[in-house]
Amino acid sequence: MRTAGILLHISSLPSPYGIGTLGREARDFVDFLKRAGQKWWQVLPVGTTSYGDSPYQSFSAFAGNPYFIDPLILAEEGLLKREEIESFSWGEDPQRADYGLLYQNRYALLRKAYERFRGQEPKEYEAFAEKNKDWLPDYALFMALKDAGGGMEWRRFPQALKFRKPEALKAAEESYADGIAFHEMLQFLFFSQWRELKKYANENGIGLIGDMPIYVASDSADVWTDPEEFFLDRNLDMIEVAGCPPDAFSEDGQLWGNPLYRWDVMKKNGYRWWVRRLKAVAELFDLIRIDHFRGFESYYAIPAKNETARKGVWRKGPGAALFSCLKEALGELPIIAENLGFLTEEVQEMLKETGFPGMKVLQFAFDGNGTNWYLPHHYEKNTVCYTGTHDNETTEGWFTKASEKELETARIYGGLNKEEGYSWGMMRLAWTSVSDLAVVPMQDVLSLGSEARMNTPSTRENNWQWRMKAGSLATKETEALAARLAAWMELSGRS
């Protein structure tokens, strides 16, 4: 079945409270998708963000981001008052998320909700805690310890806590009981609101696509709780870290700094950590895009002491055997494989063996070489076509920075021109391709330029901040956009 969707992270939704939430504007976007003939809404990872604000560097592979909890829903539930919400500053620019301000004020506001929640927990709370007991207590303690230590990394915890000595953990659970309960409440509120949003989307014919990073953050509850699953030394420091080698885009490569997995240990225990992780993610989303899929076949390992990714080695990963194990434990897996970057025949064979659809990105297609496999005439049906991803320029931005050769190829091959709009021409190529699924960023639907770019890899500033204008989902222009999209869905057989 041919379908289409739009990529827009939760953080990019309009709202008066500094960042997008799971509230009314999220439902407005679902309504827009429905009117526009779309079937999918793709978001980035929804975990608790850490230093750098990247959704790909989260404090937990299982927890949800408290920033996305909608304050107005809490007010309706009696946990907050409107004047309390309005008493905080949420930033000067409604189109940029100010994460420093959010860190300072959002948790202070949510503390007020906690004061009313404590002792009056709804009956669903106990069931939630029981269902998530394999990660929630450890995560909540982890966050409580970080709060008490001014955000310190877990490797700087007192030695007994760093190495998770039972007596130290028990004492900490007693000492930080209030902080633990606060973070457990935040997770209950996040997942309660997420469940309602997902239900609303599904009832309106919209499926949710979620992004799952292959790696977890070094400073995460995952590594602290299960250090034996990661490539660490006796002092729990990283030996090698994840990244990508130098290429045409970066002469130093990309030094991500994530801990690598002990695939040998994971294989012996039946990949139990991955079974838990994928099961949790599958409950959040209808379809899962796994980032850096090629890393399961072989991955680039960089000595932890290195300052760039120039010197590293390729090591073998678990391959398709991991997914056979996951399928046996969880059944059919609704996965999109992010198979971008340097791909060997072994990676291609692994993708073929799993049967997962891979990705095609049109911005990579126009180097003037007819054998470029991102050109639509090379596509197969079992693929997902994107104009660009969260790591790319917007299409309008791309047209201001691409080489003349790329621009000329795009004009000739795709018939792209200013009259139609470069974004709409590129989206037309995606929709009319043979790919079963076509996904376009909301920035391209809105024909926005470089100011709306979500992320620039290998940089640390001005990323993950872009947001839609307030009220932009309820205007005459939006209705015209929805009608234009719906017409293209009908014409391209994706409605």
C-alpha cells in the first residue's frame, strides 16, 4: 500500500510554553495530517534530553521527555493552576526552543504539580509502576542522584553508588525517596498523555513513526544500570566509543562518544536488553525507524581518548542474527532501517535478510551520476523516500547551498523550478516515486529556508530548536496547504 507522512518532532509543535507538547497543538497537527491525506506522523526520539539537547543523547532509552508534558492538560486535571503556568518565562522567541530556560523553569512548574499529585495518585499509577518496574525505579533513582549532585555524570557518583553496591542503593532510595517519586510521577504523566495522543492519532487514521537511536548516551541510566552490556573497563570508563569515519562531509569524521555494546555478552544472554528496549519502543510507535542501521553489521570504534574520529577501526556487529532473535521474542518487527552512509555488500545483504525497508534521500541524488542509487529510477517498492532528514538542510536551504552541478542535475532530472517551488518539486519526486512510503519534513511543506534547519551534524550550537509559528495549524494558508497535499496524495496514489 502506497502511503505518505510528514516528519515533525514534538518539540517543533507550536505552543505558548517554550516547546511543543502532547496537548492541543499535537491533536491539531493530527487533524491537519488527516485533512492532508497523510497516513503517518514521524517524530524524533522522545527521551529525556541531556547536555546538548539532542534527542539522540538521552538519559534513558526507556523514559519519556518531561518537557513534552502539556501544562494545560495538568491544569484540567487539577494538578496546576493557569496562573502558575503563566508565571514562568518560556522564552522570547516563539520559534526557537530555549532549553536552558526550560531546564530552569519547566521542572520548577512540574514540582508544583507533584505537590498536588503526591498522596493522591490515581489508581492507574500503581499499574504503570508495576508494568515498568524493570527500568523505572533505576531511572528515577539515577535522575534523583543527578539532581542532588547538580547534574553530575553518574561516573562521579560516590564509588559505592557508581558501582551499584546493594547497601548504597538501598540507602540512596531512602535518602532520595522524594526525588525518586517526582521522576516516577513525570514518567507517569508523560506516558499517560502519550497514550491519549497515540489513541487520537490512530482513531483518525494516522500512525506514529518513532526514531530509535542505535546507541545510548554515556551518561544514561542504561549504562549505569547494566554496565556489563557495554564496552567498559574495570573502572566503568569507556574503552572505545561510537562515531563515523572521515568522509566528504567531515574531514575529522563524527565523534559521537556513545559507549559501544558488548555484543558477545548480549548474544550469550539472548539479547535481553534489546528485547526489552524494542518491546518498549514498539508500544510507543506504530513503526520504528532505527538510526544507523549499518552499525549492526559492522561499527566504527574510536579509542575513547581520541579527540576526533580520524583514527578508528571497523568491528563486526551481530548482523541479522540479532533481528532473528528479536523476531522470535516479539513477533514481526515494524522497522524502517536507516541505511545511509558508507554501505558494504555485507550491509546490503543484512538489510535484504531482515526484509526491512531502507531509506532513500533525494538531497543525496543529484551529483550528476546516473548510477547514484538515490535517484528515483533505482528505487524499489520496499523503501522509504525522504526529501531530507532532520540532519539535512531544508530543501529550500539546500537549493541556496548546493553546487551548480547538483542544481542543474535537479532541474533537468526532476524538473525542479522556482515557479512550482523547489520544496514542492522535491516532494513531488518523493510522492511519485515507487517507494511504498514517502516522508517529507514539515519545513519542506512550509517551504522554509535554512533558518528552519533542525540539526547540523558535528556542531553543538543552534540545533534542535526550530518550532512552528503559533497558530500556524489553524489558518486559511494551512487549509490551502492541506488541500494541496491531499490533491497530490490522490494523484500519486497515496491517499
